Amino acid sequence: MFNRLFLFRAAPGIQKNSDKNCDSMTKSKGETETRYVMLSPDSIVTPENVRNLLVEKYPDLTVKETCFGAMIEGGHDEIMKAVEGVRSLDKNGVYSKQRGFPIGDSRVCRADRGGGPRPGFYLLEQENKMLPWIRSALDMLDRGGVPPETVPRGERLKVDELKKIVDEIVSDER
């Protein structure tokens, strides 16, 4: 997947640190929060749409477009308003989660770490693959569908019974 990264306007309280390889940013403790805005792979909204909306309507936020959506950084209330604004584009196809590091932090920067995937990338990738299923369930609820009830757990299968089932399947395949 093509990874497009763009960094727009730094929010107040954030200064560029030009002596780092990845445009690291420093911030005062407790001032800002960073969140991922992730798009479901089956969403009609593109990361570019998300970036454009955020840059136009929320000028006090720092926005970084990514292949899965965007990262946004700013005050908590402003971020939550922005997330709701993005959700208005695709109600069940936009998800948000908090990020542990500010945008451009050298602790997760691949240039400073010597290459390779960023810490947490594989988890993010797996979560992104599950989003179409979550969207499907939310769409079903919106249409008035009822989620299946939890099946109560019965007795555990005994080893001898499992062996019989496996033997039957193996003998049927021959």
C-alpha cells in the first residue's frame, strides 16, 4: 500500500526540532493529545478527504495524512469535535483511537531507529483488517437487525469424542 504522509500546520505549543531526522516535535506535558482516525478499507472516504476536512474546518489541529486515514494532534475537545466531523462523512466507516506518541516523535521514527516497521504497526494493520466486519455489524444494527445472542457454553468435548470425529472426517476423505 502506498504510504502518503503529509504534515500540516503545527498546533500552538508544538515546536519543530530541526536537528532530528524525522521532524520530531516536542510539546508541553498535558497540553495536547494525539489520535488516529482510521478508515475502514471498504469506506468510500479517502485519507485525502479526511485531511482536507480536518485542515479546512479545524485549523488549530496538526494533521498528518497516512495510508489508513490520518493522525491528529491538539486539544482533547477540539480533537473530539474533529473526529465527529470526520464521522459525518461515513458514519460506520470511521474509527478513532488514542495514540501513545505525538506526531513526529523520535521514539517511533523509523529514520532514528534505523528502519523497519514502527512499534505497534502490526497491531494497527490487524485492527484495520477487522474494520469491515465491525462496519457490517454496525450497519446491521442501524437497519434494525439484532445481533446474535451469546451462545451459552456447554460441556467440553471429551478427547475420545474428538478422536472419533477426526477419524470419521479422515475416513470420509479417502
